[in-house]
Amino acid sequence: MSQPAPHIIAQCPACQAEYAQDKVRLVGEQGSIRLFHCTCDGCGHAMLAIILESAGGMSSLGIVTDLEAKDALRFQKAPIINANECVGWHEILEGQSREVCEQLLHSHAS
């Protein structure tokens, strides 16, 4: 995956600093869709950029993230979460949010 980043991925959306070319990494592609991970040397924020190229032009979507490039690669291989799992987690968090937070805090304190 060594394709250069499109010019559309030129600067950080948080601080407008120019991305260094070595900080823009292609982490996935499927057909005409490419996924890039970008890290800003200026402010340290990271972004996932989805680029779709077609005969009619180019579309992009940028998502500010705390993922590193290696995390983005790893999550691509993760199984897809289905709607029932989303609803189940929503119900757990809505009904037991305090307990979930306490468990998370306890597991990080250990």
C-alpha cells in the first residue's frame, strides 16, 4: 500500500498545519475507496480519511481519532458489529452505566 495521498489530504483539520508526507499512511483500500491515517506534527491529532474516487470526481470524509495507524489496520480485521449487538450494548449502558463505568475504572486502576 504505497499509493500517495491525494492532494485533498494536505492539512490538519484541527490546526491547519501541513501534513508531512511520512505522516500520511494508506491503511486500506477496497475498489475505488481508500482509507488513510494521518498524524499532525503540529498538534498531534490523528485523522482517518476515507477517499472515494469516481469518474464524477472525488469525495472525502475525515474523522478525528485517537487511533494510531497500527490500530486502524488491526480494526479492519475485526468482525462487523451487527445491529442486535449495538442495541444490546445500548441497553446495558443505559440501564447499568454507573456499574459499567465503575468496572472500567476499577480495571484500569489495577
